[in-house]
Amino acid sequence: MFQNQRYLTSGVNASIPLELQLFLWSLIDQLPPERDYLQVFQLEPMGQMQSITHSSEQPSHRMTYVIPSDKPISAKLYAIDDGEHSTMLFASEY
């Protein structure tokens, strides 16, 4: 899972800074090879910090990260692997 061509929606591209996009993909890359096809990222501002809760169901995974950010945002993102492509999108775009 997630070893194929990666894409993002135009909404994610316009709203999520590139360094944060790369960080989210790296969190998926750090998972063991048995990964759920659906990865969930909940982003929340914490002052000048960005809180990121990364979760998946099978196998169960949940981890929260806090990183510095000039403009922290609130959003829910999915990364979905359909077998041929991996796509990052806002939950509202699903």
C-alpha cells in the first residue's frame, strides 16, 4: 500500500503547505508494510503549533504529532490507496 504514484486534490494543493503535505506522506511511509488503504489525518491548531493526529483502522494505528507552524490549520484529510494511485484529499471532498 502507498507504494504507487501520489496525487492530491486541487483543494489540498491550494490549502495545505507543501512541507506539511510532505510530512503527512512521510508519516504513511514510516508505517509497517501492512497498511490500511485509508489513512486519516486530523489537523488542529495549538497556538503557533500544528497538531496532527494520524489514524487508520486495519491495522489499528493512532499517533499525535505537534510541529511548529506559521499558520496552523483545522482540517480533516484522507490519504486513499486504490491499488493504482494514492490520493490525498479533504474529507469533505470524499
